[in-house]
Amino acid sequence: MVQRTYGAMTNDVLISIPLFVMMGYVMERGALVDKMFYSIQLAFRRVPASLAVATLIVCTFWGIASGLVGAVVVLMGVIAFNPMLKAGYDVKLASGVITAGGTLGILIPPSVMIIVYAAVAGQSVVKLYAAAMFPGFFLSFLYLVYIIGWALINPKIAPPLPEEQTKVPVPEWTRKFSAAYSKNIFVGLVTSLLSPARALAIDTGKGLVSYGMLLKSFLASLVPFILVAGTLYLVWWYVVIHQQVAVDAPVTGLQQLGSAGLSQGPATDAEQGPAAAFYWWFGGIALLCLLLQIRYYSRLDADRLEVIKLLSSSIMPLGILTVVVLAVILFGITTATESAGVGAAGAFLLALQARTLDWKRTKEAVFLTAKTTSMVCWLFVGSALFSGVFALLGGQALVEQWVLSLNMSPIQFMILSQAIIFVLGWPLEWTEIIVIFVPIFLPLLKHFQIDPILWGTLVFVNLQAAFLSPPVAMSAFYLKGGRTQACHAQPDLRRYDAVYDCHHRVHGHHVHLARHDAVAAELSLWRGTWGRRLSQHAS
């Protein structure tokens, strides 16, 4: 038992858990969500159910950053639930968006649940991240389509917002600048950079417009173009350049050893490069993006420029940090642990740059990180003891014999195992299921020739849905608890008190369960050992 406990605690993959948790708590304590929600709501102000759409997008972004369901649901319940109700949104839509969007954090990388499964199943974190990325974002897209479709079919559930709530706070000097040059702000900025005399005479209320302000606005207007062009270049680099193996130049002046006529074998897919269809598709998509960019910049006015600035200041830092953390893992530049360190350091830098992280909130983030990490470690200890005793007493062999006696096909076993995990997801958290129940199914995957990566990805999606399923629906309890705490807390601190209380209750439940598993394992081992001794003595 001691060796199993020590082996669980010396797993290098687990080091990334406190770092990723620290990344989420630092960004949550840094209060970086409020401005993000406001800017996204302005960006989608003309879309049906704009508040619900903004809530779902923020939940997706924040779920990626934190990876904690309770923190995201409670936080968005405080920020977005009351504004949606005051705007006349249906309660089912408002609560459904928050609870469903908040659970995406455990599915979209970098997710702590995926790291825990990788440690339990002995699989690659990189492969699991790559496998879970598309289902997570696609599920978010389906939620988005459902919200907009429901609002179009029944507009009463999400009435349009009044004009004062959708008005973009454009500075007065920007409107004067647009009147002096052109309604198209992009054309006006280009013209003012070449002949800035009229622009430099505009009064901002705090002084005259400077050339640096014009240059900064021009660079902000280029953000959409930079994002699209950067994405296309990244795809081209990864598919065309990165995948192909460079051919070594022939060496001259040396006598060749061996037989010169030996065949080197057929070229691999990487050496052959992408198929011709890729170039056609890439060219078509690039042309479409170019046309959309021309259309966008032809309609760029002062309101849209201000929205770009708000989005750039609120989403871009978090988006860049998330992309960097995922890219260095997926491209094999760093391990998951090193990437988690980069994410935690980046979260501190973002919070310090926003000037919202003081010493008190830093201590709270560190304290919550220690509590969450200790909970996961206790569960690993309990799981190691439980699985060891379970296998030692013949429980694993009994389960394998029972499953094999059913003569199921791989698909039937897949359906049965996923159904059991889905039902277990009603009363239990994902941590208990991953570290206690998943190891029971893992030895059977090899018999049915099922890829643990595929099976694990289905488990992730299953547990994400289990958070929303009655009769328990843990996300609904998170939302209710967060709103109750928010009503009694101070306006500035109600969000943090709600998250702290929610995680305090969840942490206590997890630690109690882990200790129960460890005690049960020791009692089972003691009962089995003394039972065998008594049997031998009686014989």
C-alpha cells in the first residue's frame, strides 16, 4: 500500500495540475471577466439573444482558462444571470446557458480532468488534448446555434435590448475625427497618418490628439486582418512546411559506400506533402477570407473600431495565453507540465497588467490552489489503495469474467461502459469517476481492442453532459449557490465570496470521499488477510 501511494504521488504528470489550477484561480481573482463580458456583448449586440450568446462565449473562454466547472458557473451566475433576467430573458434560457457553458471547461483543453485521465490510463496528454479539442469547441458551436435558433423561433424568450444598452461608448474625439476625415474610420486613419494636421488639432478633453494615438488606433484597426492572416499562415506552415521532411543535400567529393542502386523505398505521406485538394481548398478559403475582410473594412466606422479596441484589451491577452499554452503542447515544444508553468506565469502577468491583483487576492488564489490540489492528491491516494485491494481480492478478475461472459461486441461494451459512467455522473464528481471507476474499465479495453484515447474522449463528453442531467445536475447547484451567496455579499466582493464558498463545500466532499476510500481499502485488506489465516488455521 505504501508503494502504491508513493507511486501515485511521484507521477510527473500530476505536477501540471496545481499549475493549471493556479492559472485559473489567478485569472479569476484578477477580475478579468467583467470587461470581457461587456465587450463581447457589444460585439454581438445585433445578434438575437446577444446576452446569452455573450455568456456562452465567455463561459467557453473562461472554461479554457480555469478548467473548473464550479468556478465558471458561479462566476457567470453572478455576472450574467441577473442582467439576462432584467432584460426579460426566459429563466430556462438564462440558467441553461450558464450551466451548459460552464461545464465546457472540463472538456476543452487545457483541462485538469484530461490530465488526471492521462495519469490514470497511462496515455499521452498531447494526444488526449488533440482528441478532446474538436468535440469541445463543436459542442460550444452547437449550443450557440441552438440559442440563436430558439431566439429566432420564439423572440419572447430573449427580447431585444434597449438602445441605451447596445450603444457603443465611442470617445467624442473619435467622432470629431470621423467627421473631419471620413465616415470610414480605416480610410480616415490612413489619411491622417499621411497628413495629420487636422487630426492633431482635435481636442480630446484632456489635451490635443497626438500622433501616437492615431498610430495606436490604426494598429487596433488591423487586428482582424492580423488574426485572419496569422491563422491562414499557421495552417499553411503546419500542413505544408512542418509536415514535410527536409531532403539532405547530396555530399560531393566523397566516394559512395555500398550499392548505389538500392531503392530507398516509397516516400512517406510527410515526404509527399499534402494532396492537391488541400491547395484548392486552402486557396478558396483564403479568397473567401479576403473578400470578407474587404467587406468588413469598407464598413468600418467609429463604433466598430471601439468594439475592436474593447475586444483587444479584454479577450486578446487571454486568447493569446490560451493559444500559446495549447500550441506549445500540441506542437511538441514543451511537456504538459512545462506548458502549465507558462500558463501560470502568463496569468500572473495578465492580472498584474490589468492592475486588479493585490496581495490579498494572490493569497486567496494560492490557498484555493492548495486546497484543490490536495483534494485531487487525496483522491489519487484513495484510488491507488482501492484499486490495489480491489485487484488483490479478485474484484478485477471477477468484473472481467462477468463482462466477457456477456459475449458483447466492442460497440456494445462501449455503449454499456459509457452508460454506466453517465449514470455515475449524476451523483458523483468527475474526479471520483476518473480515479476510482475508470480504472475498472481500462483493463477491458485491450480485450475489445478499443483505443483508450477514443474511449477517454467519450468519457469526457459523457461527464460534461452528466453535470447537466437530473436528478442531481451539479451545475444547477453551483448556479443556485453562487446566486445565494451573491445576494448577501458586498457588491465588490460577492463574486469572490461565492466562488470561495462553493469550492469550500466541494473540497470538503472530495476529501471526505478520498479518506473513505482509503479506510475502506485498508478494512478490505485486513478482512481478506485475517479471513485467509482463520481458514488455514481451521483446516
